[in-house]
Amino acid sequence: MKKALTWLLTILLLVCVLPAFAAEQEIDKETGLVIATGFEQVKKTCTVCHSPMLITQNKADRDGWLEMIRWMQAKQGLWQLDADTENAILDYLEILQPEPALFPADPFARAKIIELIRHLELDVELVARRALPAAFFGAQISEELKDATQTDLARGMAAVARLIKCDPFIGGAEFTAADLYAFYTFGLARAIVAKVFDADLLEGHGELGELLDRLSERPCIHKVEAAKAA
Ligand code: HEC
């Protein structure tokens, strides 16, 4: 699961462009860039070859921005930047175009989201995975394992149903990593249950079905799905 989650989040961070929220910031009319420390260097260096939109549409952490700069230097003819300029640009990008926040800033809310992900993993994903070889790889499954899986899954779904909010997102008002994880977990578990038990895992959990429908409309999820299919 660690791997799956890391993979999912990596794809999300790479492809998911959450709208930049810059309500009270002063914007440069010419470039659309927020005017802040480092702006001059960014404008001078980073709008020479392409539209500043490429910058405002991307989000990454400092390492991610550095990687893009190194890639442009290796492949796109971006010249060597002196250390001061490079640092000023990275400071600017790190603060104004940060990676999308997938966890709430408040520590308590954050812990709740992590707990929810943990429950999705333990109560649903790992239970459903016991039947994965039978669902997708033609393996035999004993009646005993089948029964146990079904019972534990029903229990797990009930446990998870008590924790989720779906108001409108799984952990509450904000879109978080738990929504991504839920999309992945229920997608996988639902497919397994359909194959092995000829049933709908979400039967009786209408609010979850609606949540997944809402999530599937989000551009983030589209991009994750497209990357998965590629
Ligand atoms: C010498 C020309 C040049 C300069 C200067 C330049 N870039 Fe680029 N950059 C490119 C080219 C070419 C591409 C690829 C454009 C495309 O795919 O349409 C690119 C792509 C990008 C992308 C998109 C990367 C992706 O993964 O899709 C970002 C973000 C970006 N540049 C940011 C910057 C920043 C920040 C700076 C300033 C440090 C900068 N660029 C300066 C040539 C340059």
C-alpha cells in the first residue's frame, strides 16, 4: 500500500494542477505572475522562451522546481544560472507555486485524515486484496476464505462508513489525500467484489457512491486515471 499510495500521490503531484489561489496578492499585468520577492528574477529569466502560464500552471516543491530547471538546462537550452539568481527563483517558486496541499494545515485535522487513510487501507483495501488473485489471476479461492473475506469486508465498510463525512469530501470540507486514496481503494475493492462475489461493495453506502461520482469528475482524478491508462 505504501508503494501504491506513493505512486498515486506522485502522479497527482506531477499532473494535478490545482487552481492557484492568490486573492490578495498583487499580480503583474504583463505576465500574470504574483509580485513578491524573486519576481524580477523570475520574470527576467523564465519568460524568455515561453509563456509565464507554464509557470503559473505548475506546482511543485523546491526539488521539483529544481528538477524542471535542470531538465530545461539539459534539454531546452536554458542557460546556467548563477547561484543567487537560481536561489531567488527557487524561493519564489517554492512559496508561490507550491505543491498542492493534500493534507489540512491544522495538525488535528491532518491526523484525522491520516487515520481515515489508515482505516481505508486496513478495513477495506487489505481485506479485499485477499480475493485479488481469484478476481484477476484465475486463482482458486476456498469457501472459507471467501466467507471470511465477505464478513470482514462488510465489517470494514461499516467501520469506514462511521468515519467518513462526504460533506462534500470524504474527510469534510476540503479535498485531501483521503479522497484520492478512497477513489483508489473503493475502485479496486469494488472490482474484486464484483468479480468474486457478484455483488456491489457500495450497496447500502449510497453516500460513498455519490462521493466517487463527484470525485471522478474532478480534473485531478481524470489526470490520474489517464496516467494510469498510459
Ligand atoms: C531557453 C529557453 C527557456 C527558458 C529561459 C526557460 N524555459 Fe521553461 N521550458 C522551455 C521549453 C522549450 C519547455 C518545453 C515547452 C513545452 O513543452 O511546450 C519548457 C517548459 C517549462 C515548464 C513545463 C515543464 C513541464 O513539465 O511541463 C515549466 C514549468 C517551465 N518551463 C518553467 C520555467 C522556469 C521556472 C524558468 C526560469 C527558471 C524557465 N522555464 C525558463 C524553455 C525555457
